[in-house]
Amino acid sequence: MSTPFPLELPERPGKPRSIGITHVLDKGLPAHELPGVLATCGAYIDIWKFGWGTAYLDPGVESKLGTLAAHGILGCVGGTLLEVAWVQRRVEEFLDWAASVGFSCVEVSRGAAPMRPDEKYDLIRLATARFTVLSEVGSKKAADQLSCAQWAEEVGGDLAAGARWVLTEGRESGTVGIYNGAGTIREDVVAAVLDAGGVERVVFETPRKDQAVWFMRHCGPNVNLANIPAAEVLGVETLRLGLRADTMLLTPKAALHR
């Protein structure tokens, strides 16, 4: 589509992007609806995660992965499914299945399973032989809060083990992990995570608009954002470009501050 008229906007890298990525959470979108979604906003999506264990049940998973690949989008298995496989000692079978249906990316997490960090690092190393790995740090339980030092150590450990990017836990509710129960950002944790991984390698789960806006204001328009609903991708891109009231006054040439 041609640009309707010229505006001075923040610079956004083209695909394939390594920074400024938008990661979508798929909660079970029917395969026949995916082409329409991507016709509208496929240019702005970099990773498409089949949330939780939906990939295990979705009859259209292979069709969807083919469509995503044609649009230059990484199809990713949700980390919870790998955690279930790990608990049941079916990791090799899980990886074989993920490769056979066409996944190019897997998420490695320990948000629910009783997994130690070193066991998680072993999983990352195993998975990187066949997939792009997106790891995740943080618990899905609000009562289990890591200290800033623990956050930093695990982010660094995941990257050293071979993770391409590290997700910070926020869940679809935006009330755990890097957020408190009201959805407010835990700024000390974010600072520790950025110091450990750098803004290019960390992906912040931001299911709520106000959370995405906070990260854009503090890290610039090319901050990596995750758990974006498919229906809101275009809206998030308008935030990145200052085409929405919340970010309209951001400096057009704003650069990442880290």
C-alpha cells in the first residue's frame, strides 16, 4: 500500500527484525481466519506464539505454520506445553513433534513446572540444536516473586545457554512477573533485566495498552513487545509510530536509551 501522505515518524527496522519485534499470543484463532489477519497486519508481526498447549489441540496447526512462514513470521510453541512434556519426561518426543509439524521456534520456560534454572539451561541447549529458542523468565504465580538479582542471573543464564531472546513473564493478565497485582511495572526488575540482557535481547510481555506505552516511553518505539492479541497488532504499531494520543509527543527520531 502506498503512503497516503508524508509524516515524520520513528524509524522502524524491516523484516526480518531482531529488535522492535511484535510477538502475538494466539489463543486458538481458527486457521481459516489467519490469512485475513495477516493481510492486514502481517508486516508488523515477527513471532506468533501458540499459547499454552493450544498447538497440541489445534487441528489447523500445520496449515497455520505454513501461512506464517510465507509471511516471514516465526511460529512458536508455547512454553507451558514443553513444561508439561518435561514433567512427563517426553521432551525428545515433544521436540520431534514440533519439528515434524513445522515449528521453527520453541519457548523454554519454568513458570509452572518445578524446574531448576540449571535444568532449564539444559533444555535451552538441547532445543537450540533444532530451533530458534525464545526463553521466559518469571513465575506464573503472583506469590513467587524473584529478586532483581535472580531475574538478572536467569536472563544472563538463558542467553548464555543459547536463547535468541528472553521473555519477561507477565501472563495474558499483565499482573504477575514484571508487574504487581494491579498491573503496575516493577521498575527495579525491569532495570535489572535490561542490565543483564540489553534491550535488543529482552522481550517484555505487555498484554495491556498502558504497559506497552510505558515501555515505549522508557525504551523507545523499537522495544520488543509480547503477548499482543492479534486484533491489536495494528493498534500497537500506531503506538510505536506516534499515531496515537498516548505516544504522539514522543520524539520522532527517538533512539533506545540502552
